[in-house]
Amino acid sequence: MSPVKTSPKIVVSPRDTAIGLFLAALIIGAWLTVHISAIFLIDWTQGNLWLAAPFVVALQCWLSVGLFIVAHDTMHGSLAPQFPALNRLIGRFAVFIYAGFSYEKLYENHHAHHRNAGTADDPDFDEDHPSSFWPWYVKFFRHYFGWREFAVLFVVVVIYTLILRERFPIMLLFWAVPALLSSVQLFYFGTYRPHRIDETPFTDRHRARSNDFSYGISLLTCFHFGYHHEHHDAPWVPWWKLPSYRRPAATANAA
């Protein structure tokens, strides 16, 4: 199978596709395993199991961030460009189990963000509060969590209530809480920090900056999405390759 071009500047090889699909399956599979186990299988009243609950919530928060990052790569066609139908299917599934989001709405808004980053035409930017975290986050949240998402989650909540009955609060702890926390995490590291207005001017039309985190911290905070200028400069590069893309770019800039 020959490589498939997703941009005039880069080629996504079958090997990269295989790695991307493996990592996507790992993230989605881990999320589903934690979700099902924590909500349906584990009796948190036994012994001292409740002591592990904060760690499980933190893990599920991080995996929820991963769900969005996987879907994000599909929006750029960089997960499985050789298989566009599979690429879209994975993206739709990831954002649906995350919080009932519409993949098509996210797709349109994300590409509008890339075309108009940090301007009034950027759906992810708050022109009225370009330096204020919470007002910007509220606008961001309200823009993406609309009536459709509310209706989908309402149906899911009703179903979970019928199944879980008195165990229903467990669903709130291990699904709702991680989803909300992950939205804050995604917004802070993937939108606010890279695109906020501060004393440091942007260097180009991308109006984005990258963090200086180590590989491990970058992975834990936002699956390397904090290398955000690199992402805007090369949106076809999958999340797991951003660190290697960043190193040559940083070396070239230093030279």
C-alpha cells in the first residue's frame, strides 16, 4: 500500500496509520474499561476501595482528554487517511462516548479555528475576554454544549438511572466528573494557554504558542496538544508525533 498524502508537505505512511490506530484503540479501550468497571462492576463500599476513587477519576479525566485528541486527529484526517470511512467512524464514536457531541459541529468549528485563529471569526476565541480564563471557558463550554448534547446526555442519564437505580451517583462520579474536569483541562492546555493574549506577541498568523513542558508532562497534560504552534503549523501531524516534529522546528528556530 502506498503512502497517502494529507498535505503537500507531508506523507502519512501505512506504519504511522497502524501506530495511530493502535494508540486510538488503546485509549478508547482503556476509557471503556474504566467506565464499565467503575460504574457497573466494582462495589465501592467494599473494604477501602473508595480510597482509590480519586485516582480512578483522575485517570478517567486523562483518558477523556485522550478521546478528544483521537477525534481531533480524525478531523485532520491524520489517524487513518487510507481509510476515510474508518477515520470518521472512530472520530464520531470518540466524541459521542465522551459527552454526546456532534462530530460534524466539532469538525466545522475546529477548521474555522485553524483558518481564523485568535480572531473574531475564531469560534474557540473570546474576543471580549482574551486574557481571562473563566469567562472565556464559560463561552467555550456554552458554544459546544448545546441543546443537542443536553438531549443526548439526558437520554443516557435516564437509561443509566433505570439500570443503576440507587448506584446512580456512581455514574456522576466516574463519568460526569471526569468529563467536566477534562473539558477544563483541554481548554486550559489546548486553547487558553496557546491562544491567550499576554505581554508576549505572537510570532506569525497562527496566533499560537507552545509550552516548554518535558515529554512526560506534555503527555499527561494534553497528549502533546500543548505543542500548539507546531500543531497549527503542521495540523496533519498526529498527536504522538508532535514531540519529534517540535525538536527539529525548535532547532531550526534557534539557528
